Amino acid sequence: MNKDTDWLTLVRTPGLRPGQFHQLLNVFGTPEKILSASSGTLAKLGLKAETVAAINQPDAELIAPDLDWLQQDDHHIIPLSDARYPERLKTIADAPPLLFVRGDPDYLQLPQLAMVGSRTPTASGRNTATEFARHLSHAGITITSGLAHGIDGACHQGALDGIAGTVALVAHGLDIVYPASHRKLAEAITQNGCIVSEYPVGTAPNRALFPQRNRLISGLSLGTLVVEAALKSGSLITARHALEQGREVFAIPGSIHNPLARGCHQLIRQGAKLVETANDILEELSPHLSAELPLSSAAETQAEATGANLKTLDPDHQKLLKCLAYEPMPIDELVNRSGFAASEVASMLLILELEGCVVSESGLYTRVA
């Protein structure tokens, strides 16, 4: 066997968990020596009989799909012994012995920020995620998330508009894209970043695997930013992993009437840093970034542009904007608050949306500027 097949064989070994894999590496030093160990020696280390048997008599057919997958362009496996394996990830408990990577693995070496949140965000939350990711990417921070619907997808998309790309951590084999609706997004990520999994080819999405995956999202990153999250959101699992790994945790506050803000508020009460702008994060992470990059220029430019847009609005548009809260609101309520006719409100909302001052979703409007 060569080195790649040794690592793949052990990753495919039934019942061999990452922690046990690390234990074997500590005892034997290399996968090759693990595969050469006697059944008696392996049994003494607490491995189950079926696991010992699989190590002593590996089935070459099990790794055939992985080897076929590796033959394709931009497909990589990165074991712990590889110089490309990210140093930050090595420090977490039960780090994956092997990473499957589609795209450019060099992105794993860049300073990263995890951005996570609800799969069913508000329009305002989705817009906030996109804008933060875009600003931070322009500042030299690679955005890491989970390729899920909602906030994850918005973060990846915003990061792709910047310069530092994005990394997606998934909880299945890289022979599939999940959710399937993100196929085009996944392809874009492989061109300006990479998709990463600890699971071999053929592993189907499974609800139990997603919480385990979350430890990698935080483990690769300098910190984790939660944009919108309910109290029982999986995003809070990622934040908890970040705390356990000694990483920074950031949270964006929201309306007290928005249930998707309650998870963020809980994190803030527990000590997460409240952030209102991308610069709040850049101030914390700037020591880890290249001195050549203009850390806050993107955020400042956007803020200046938004301020200029607001100043050019006529008095009626400004009045309507003041009536619009930073939470979803229907047109009829705006008609009541502003005193304008429904047709006038609809026309002005269209202008405000084109100016980037409001976003709409399902007939509700939210102010974002």
C-alpha cells in the first residue's frame, strides 16, 4: 500500500473513531505500522474484534470509490501528516485524521472566520450575512460555513464577492452536493475556495453527522460569528465548540420580537462579543491578518455609499424609511404609519429596495440602512 491508501483504509475501518485513530498514531507512529500490528496488540488497546479484524485484513474494495474520486481534477486528500493540513485544526479534540477536499486546499491556510445562523432567516438577516461576509472577505478573511440553506448560503455568496474566498464544511461524502439546490454555489466555491469533509466518498447526509461537522467549522476559524439563531439552533452548537476550542465568539443582536435573535442574545449574555459592524470583528482579528490589506476599507466604503444614498432620497422617501422598522412589516402597516396612499407606499418601497435601503420577503419589508 502507498501512504494514501493506508490512510484511506484506516478511515474506512468499521468502528474506528477519530479519537481511537489518534491513539493508534500515538502508539505506532504511522498508518503503515498500525496496519502491520498484530491482532493481540490492537486488542490490548481496547479496539473491538471487528475493528481489529478489519485492520488485519483490510478490504481493498472499500477504498476503491475514494481512489476513483481522487483521479478527478481538484480532488485531494490531506492526512494529518501532510504539510497542507491546517495547523489550527490540529489543535482541536478529535481532529479528523484525514480531510477530503474539493477545490484549492491552500484556502485552508488563510485566516478564517466561521459565520453561521438560521436555515430560515429573515430577509434582513440574510442581507446582513451577505454584507458582513463580503466586507470581511475584502479585508482578507476567508469565510467558513456549512453550505446549508439560509445564513450559510448567504455567507458563502457574500464571501465570493470579496477577495479571500470561502470554505464550506459538509457532513457527507464529496461525491454529492447537499442541499442539491446549492450545486451552482458549490461549484463557485471550488473555484474560489474549497469544500471539505472528514467523511469518505459515498457517505450520505445524516442528521447525526451535522453536529460533529460543526466542530470543524469553528476549529478551522479564528472565531465564530452567529448572525441569526433560535434558542435551539445548531449554530449555538458551533458557538459552543468555538468556546471549548478557545476561539472568539461574536453575535449580532436583533429585535426582541424576532425569535431568531434569541440565540444571539443568549450568547451575548454568556459573554460573546456584540457586533454591529464588520469593523467590530476586524478590531479583534486584525493581529492575524496581513499588514498589507486595508482592514476596514470595504466596510467604510459601503457605509459611506449607504449614507450618500440616504441623503439623496427626497423627503417623502426619508419619511417612509423612518416609519419602517428593522423588522418585517407589511405595506398596510406602513400606510397607517406614514399616511401615504398604498400605491405611493408601494412605489416608494420599490425605489428604497433598489437603493439598498430595504429588503422584501413574502410581502414584508425590512429596513437595512
